[in-house]
Amino acid sequence: MRIRHAATALALATAVTVGVTALPATAAPAPGGPTTTTTATAAPARPTVQDILSRLPDGVVAGALVRRDGVGIAAGPVTADAHFRIGSATKVFTNTVVLQLVAEGRVDLDAPARRYVPGLLPAGYDRVTVRRLLDHTSGLPKPAATPGPDDGPGWWLRSVTPRDTLRRSFAEATGTPPAPGSVQQYNGLNSLVLGLIVERVTGHSFTHELERRIVRPLHLRHTSLPAADDLGMPSPHARVYVGGQDVTEQSPYPWAEGGVISTAADLDRFLTALFRGRLLPPAQQRLVFAIPAVPSAAGNTNCVGPEACFSVGGLMRYELPDHTYAWGKTGSRPGWDSGFFATQDLRHRVVYSLNPTGKGSPLPHIKAIVTAALGD
């Protein structure tokens, strides 16, 4: 199976359970009678983040780091200050840059995307607006396959440009796409188009705008979007493996869709600034948490249930065990599964990065960490 650059699905309704603990309880004595003691069964205790990390590494996760409410801990051969590839969590940065351009009047949220990148989208996509790219209701086709383990040695070094990926994806498209604005279907092509819109509107590279608008103002000293020919990783970092191959140095192809490298501390700072409205004026800040009133596409495993779960700001909404909502984004690259989530009031926030071994899904670990970190 080829590895594709998509967000890790986070099931909303899955609970983490541990062994039931029996606690003694004293019953009220009957009038004139002796005191009796009975045994009551307490609700299952919820593990803490430390409990979860104390069981790592295991056969599925070789290393992990978590930053909860500003405090970092790690497990396995990785440190709490390590750099990691954040994968599709990059999309939140991209959407924020675009919303800043909307606030400046340089991009019209409801204008056709083709106005800004003529010739990029086929004529059949005239109704794809900037808003629909941001909230994944564009109806763009499935992304073309990218290099994976089945492609032989060195597959992780093969870079494909954003425009090449878009051309291939439209050429390989089959079937009738959903009408733009009718359904939410998570799709990394949306972010590639948004990145190209930023470049066309500003006249600068997407990397330049990302650094000027977010990285430098927030003093994210350990956050970067590598150039296409830069395969390295800043230190410290874990060494990661897929199928026994060291894929630590790999092509940063995903670009505006998933190419950012960062640290837990930097992502925590970014998430906090975004939620507090430091990056956007009020009108665009409301869009950060605005989810379109459309159904989620059938088979869209990023949303559990029939409703859309991604906002205009690129955040994913999910329900906590106490039925309140948290917001964030997952991301994956070969050797890394990362993400950040927080309650909207920032009562709790968490950033995590796991190093999967490839011998099983790290999703249960992710769900356990997020539930433990954000629940009271």
C-alpha cells in the first residue's frame, strides 16, 4: 500500500478503558442496628498522559513526546524538545495565512479560486471558491498516488511539485465529483491550491509569507517549511523507520499541505495565539471555528457520523467524553504521527508526536493521549 499524505482519523466516540477498581464504602446503619460494610464498584479510572507514556515504547510506537498545558514529557529514544514533521497539521498554518489575506481585502472568500490561479483548475471547477477550499467542500478529485514503499529503495526521497500533483490528480480523476459546496470531503489538494493562491496574490513564495506572517511574529524559532531539495532535519530529532528503512531525511513534498517541521513548544505557542485571536481580526477569527452546514462524505473517516467536522480555519472538531468539543488537527508523514488539540477556551491543550513502527496502527495511542490530556 502506498503511503499518502492524509490526516490521521481521530474517532470521536472511542473511549479509553482500564481495569475497574473496587473501592470500599460504608453504608448508613439501619436504625438501632449495627454498622455494615459493602463494596461498591467505582467508575473506570481514566489514565493520565504519564500513565500512557510509561507503557512506551511498544511494538507499535517506538517513541513519543507530549506537551500538555505547556509541560512536555517523552518516552523512548526521543526528547520533549525534539523536532518532528507535523504533516497535515500544516493545513492550519496555510488556512490562517489565507484568512489573513481575506482580512486584508486581497482575497475574496467567496470568489472562484480560478480568479487567483488561472489555468490551474479545469473549467469544470468554476464553482470552487476560496471558502470551499478552506473547509474541504470543493469537490476536487482524489489526490494522485505519491511514492511509497512499493516503489523500491529511495521512495521517500522522490519529490513531486504541487502543480505536478494537481495535474496528475485531475488527469487520473474518475467518476463524477460532488458539486462544490454540497458535501465535506477532506482533501489535501485544497491546501496545495491555497498555497499557490498565496503565492500569486502576494508575489512571494508561500514559505516567505508563512515566515513573515506567523513564524517570525510568534517567535517560532524551531518551525520551518523546508525547500524542495532540503531533506534534512534540525537537531534534536528522532530517527524514524518505515519497513526497516531509515526515512528521517525525506522529501518535503507536501509543502503547504503537510511539509512543516516544528516542535511541541512552537506548536503550543501557535495554537494558543490562534485561539486567542492574535493572528486574525474578529470577522476572520469567527471563521476559525465555523463548520459548513453540509454532510460529511460517505467514507470520510476523518469525521465520525454524518456531519462535517472541519472548519474554515482548517481545524477538526471532536467531542470529548464530557460532551464538550475540542479543536485541533492531526498529521502524518512517514515515521511520524503528530497533532495538536485544545478546548476552545484553552482550558486544556495538547501537542503530541508519535513515531510509529509500521507494525500496527498508532490511532489507539493518539486517542488515549488526547482524551487523557483534554478531559478533566
